[in-house]
Amino acid sequence: MCYGKCARCIGCSLVGLAVLCIVANILLYFPNGEIKYASENHLSIYVWLFSGIIGGGLLIFLPAFVFIALEHEDCCGCCGTENCGKRCAMLSSVLAALIGIAGSGYCVIVAALGLAAGPVCLDYNSNWNYTFLDTEGQYLLDKTTWSQCIEPQHAVEWNISLFSILLALGGIEFILCLVQVINGMLGGICGYCCTHHQQYDC
């Protein structure tokens, strides 16, 4: 299989995942579709860290577009030959993949912390706080405690669903970028494609 086609496949996948991360992060600002909680600053601090917008979104677009462009990379490269040019392009994609790893890693870490802390909600004492902060994430397994959040309605479900999506998407992005690190190194060392016959015409 051509390393360039593999990179393109990874890049296309990352674009879709990045879009989904951005959408999931935006939805976190509007529990139950209402905007008042964001304007009144009744959202978790982990929502404001833009993990899906920046980490799993914008920082993933850069490597994604680099990977997509690799299949049609035709620069002459450092030694004035197509061979060297394509090898250099594949090796440079490793740097882009590392940016993706950093972005997706940030998304995963913030999403995990957001899940552990739980949402900011109005409790029975009429206080806005992290109702489940002291449970160390145990509330995730005990649905009977979710009723402690009076407002926003279904805040716990909203928080768990979207942060879980960000966690999963960020994890997939991390794995794909890691695969491209390996793919880029192999493409740079072994040549653009696996076989001599396919080497520059995949």
C-alpha cells in the first residue's frame, strides 16, 4: 500500500473527527439548547478550555490537510530529485502528526477531567457548584445521585454524553496521528510506496 494514500486516508478521517469535536464542544455551551447558562457563567471550567474546538478541532485540521496533500506531493526536495522530495515530505508529516498528537491529547485530558468533575448545576441548597466534585467520578456509575442537579435539567446526562464523545473522538485522533508518525517515518526511510514498481506512481 502506498504511504501517501495511507496518509490521505488518515487525513480525511481526521477532518471528519475534528468537525465532530468542534460541534460537540459547542453543544456543551448550551445545556438543553439554552444559552442563559453560558451567559450567566454557570458552566464547568472544562467547557471553557475549548478542548474540542482548539485541541480536537483546529489543531487537528493542520496535520489533516498536510496528510491529504501528501499523496500529490511532487516537490523536487532537498537533493533536487523526486525521490528525496517525497521522502522529505513524508518525514515532514511526522512533525504535523506530533501537532495532532498534542491537540488530541489535550482534548482527551480535558474531557476526562470534565467527566470526573461533573457539571456545574443548581443543587437543593440553591447553590451553583460542582455537585459531584467530591465523588471522584463515582457519580458516573450511580444514576440515583444525578437528581441532585436541579438546573439545568438533564445537565448530568448532557455533560456525560458530550464529554464522553470528546474523549472518544480525541482518543481516535490521537491513535490516527500516532499511526501517521509511524507511516511517515516508514515512508521517509523506505520510500514513498512499499514496492519499487509502485514507488512514485501509486
